[in-house]
Amino acid sequence: LISGSNDRPTVADGDVDGSVTEDDADILVDSGTITFAEIDETDLLSSSVTLTGTTTNVVAIPADLQLALGSAVSINQTGVNDGTIVWDFAIDNALVEYLTDSETVTAVYSVEIKDDSGAANATQTQQVTVVIEGTNTAPVLTIIDASIGSLASKGTVDSPVMLSGEFFDENPDDTHSVTVDWGDGSPAESVSVTQDVPTTQQGSFTGSHLYATAGIYNVTVSIDD
């Protein structure tokens, strides 16, 4: 008498490591393939995927991104005994705009392959890891206001031009500097910058300049992070 026993499904080496980079597209995508086999020819296999962990090298992962990662991987199985599983990762770029250079979020998924034997060893799992890599997003000047100095009786400016503005930066860890070229041939000047607390996504700046002669000047404001 030869008694049979269930054989666990097997998984061959496949493409199970993915990566996407912030700002590459509106929807960041990657995919790979897992190959599986079942020695018991009468067994029928099914598959499922679950998020098992997330890590980051910066601040805590925002709640909306954490929620989206839970359903970011979908799978498509071909074959019910021997076959393949294609996994597809997709995440909205807007959810990872807060990342900057060298900042990452890593999501780990478990793809479960299960035969229909009901045996204790009916299940095999394969880990899929996707790394989201951040890039720097340039700050944006949102408001610029200027008050024009008054003219003295001799035709020279007797009060400075006051300049102020606001900026926004998707990357909350960035610090900023603002310079102003006043357009009269004088060296560009660094002006005072105030960054919001506790985040630095928004901030403001102020500066002033006394012109030697009256005229029309093109003023250029530059911001760096």
C-alpha cells in the first residue's frame, strides 16, 4: 500500500523587487512575475496578496499613504496547477510628494499561493518588496508684494522699496534661502526668511532696498532649498 500525502506548492525565482521614483508620473507603477508549480496534479491553486509591513527612513508615513499602500498591489494568476502570477503596483504620486532626495518608503507584500487540499502544508508564500524613492521638489513662490519708496524734491529716492512674499514647498524637511536682485546693478542680497513651525512647507520672506536714482527696475526673486 502506497499512501499519498499533500505536496506544498513551490515558487521559482522571479521578479519580486520593485521600485518607483517620485514625480516620474502621475501614477507610479511597477510590476513583476512569480512562477509557481504544484506536483500534485489534481490540486487547484489560488492566490492572494496582503500588505505585511511598511518602513521609512524619515518621518512617519502619512495616514493617507499608509491606507493606499494597503491596496497598491494587485495580482493576476494564470494557471491553476502550474502557472504564473503577475503583480502590479500602483500609487498616486501626490501621496509621496512630501519625500525628498534620499528619502524612501518601503512596502512589503506577501503573495500567498494555496492549493485546495485542505492540508496543513497547502500554502506557500512569496514576498514582494517595493521601494518608493523620493526626489526634491522645487519650492514655489506664491505671493509677492512690494511698496514703492517715495521721491524727494531733488529727484532721488528717500525711502526704501519694501518687498515681501510667501512660498510653498512639498518637502516638509527642507530649509530655504531667498535672494533678491534689485535690478540696479547692485549685488543680489539675501533677505529674511521665516518658515512655519512645526512644518516648513510654507514660509515667508521680507526685504528692502534703497535705490540711488528714480527709475523702472526689474526685480528678480530667487528661492533655494
